[in-house]
Amino acid sequence: MTPLTHNLTGFALGLGVAAALPHTMAGIFVVGCVLGARAPDWLEIARFNKWSRQRESLIPHRTLTHWLWPWLALLILSVISIRQGGQNLSTSIGMAGFASSGLLHVATDSMTSMGCPLGVNPFGKRTSLRWLRTGSSREILVILAAFVLAGAGWSFR
Ligand SMILES: [Zn+2]
């Protein structure tokens, strides 16, 4: 997926879930979603090598940072922390937004032909739905679906 698609779908996720949250927490959740939307990519610590004209990263692309399980674990821990309440409630809600948006990033990248590691080995076989190519017009459908779901969240409010 392109960075724009990740940003828009992460923002849509934040808007949709924000409908179910108190106003003071909704903004924090949306900010978490925006920060997490591209986190699996920027956590790779990548740069563009102008000499080789290729992307290089400290963590190989679509391995550890695109692995399903750490994002799922972070989301579960955030939800447990939210349920416990306390002084860290805002941080927990922001972290839940960050984790759920990171999870959405992995899910949408899994639609592409390159796929993501969804099994037990983050450096092993990648799973791909082979539904689209990065940058293809089908990404518009993914963005539209995200905003339709976000709108559905507000209609049930
Ligand atoms: Zn990615």
C-alpha cells in the first residue's frame, strides 16, 4: 500500500472508533491511529540510498515490523490497561489507537502481492491475499471501504 493509503485508512479507523469513545478520549485515539498508520514502515528505520537508488532499512522490509503478533499483543495489552483505568488511561487509549492502526497497516499490506509474515516466523514465509498491487487503483476501494466503515461507526452512535 502507498503511504497515503495507510494514512487515510488509519485516520478512518480512528474516526470510526472515536464515535464510541468519550470526546476527551476520542482525540487521543485518533492521534494514536494517525501515528500508527505508517509505523510498520518507519519502524524499519529506512532511508533512500541515492547512489544505488534503492530503499535500504535497518530492519528488512516487511519482516519484524510487519509481523502480526507484536501488534496484536500491543493492542490486547492496551485494552487490558484501558479496562483497569487509572492514571495512564490516556496513554493506554493512545496506544490502543497506535496498535490498532499498525494492525490495520499489516492487514492492508497483506492484500498486496508481497504480503506480510502472519505465521510464527517474522522472517519466514509471507501471507498474501494477492488482491492488489501497491499503487493500483484498487487502493481507492480500500480507502473508500475504510471511510464507509468509519461512517457506520458514527451511525450506530
Ligand atoms: Zn508497510
